[in-house]
Amino acid sequence: MALYRRGDSPHWQYDFTVKGRRFRGSTETDRRSDAEIVEAKLKHDAIMGLVTGQKARFTLDQAFGWYYEQHGAHLPGADTIYRTGQRLLRIIGKDFQLHLLSNSVVARYIAKRRGGNSEGHLCYR
């Protein structure tokens, strides 16, 4: 693993190469154990993307969880962000694959919100 700290940042940095392509950046954490997990996930995604040509696929639940933990929870409106995220998960579905997101999915979400009926999941096919 190529984890290190720069003098100007408390966060661990990663730097690795997969099939001749260099990946580097911040893990956005100051805990080495968390940085190792982040680096392993990034390396896995890089390997899978380069081998299969596919990008990593995330569910709405995974994406919102990551966003909230890393950013949203630290903002003044954290409670509102959390409630909005929970509503998205409830209406769209926590297992919704983000690579399927389209204008029609967003339009159906808006229509469902305007109709006041937020029970159940939307059908996307």
C-alpha cells in the first residue's frame, strides 16, 4: 500500500499504479485504518474498471451514506440533509443503481413527491 501523509494535510494520501495508470489523491481521513479501507476500495474499483471497462456501480444507499458521512453530517443543515436523503431512499429505493439515473427517474421522483404519495418504490423499467 502506498499511503502517506503530506506536511500540509492531516489526511492520509494514496498513490498507486494499476496497469500503468497512476491513481493518487486524498483519502479524506486522518485515521490510517480508515485510509487503508478507502485505498483498498479505490484500488479494487481501478482494477475492475481497467479490466472490465466498467465503472464501479453504487446503490443510492451507498452513495448517500458516503456523502453524509464524509460531508453532509458536518454541515449546519445536517438534519435536513439526512431527512432529504432518507426520503430519496424511501421513494426511489435504497438498492437503486446510480448508473441507471436518468431524467425520467428524476421526473418520476418529482411527480411522486408532488402527488404526496411517498409509499413504495418507483418502477424504472
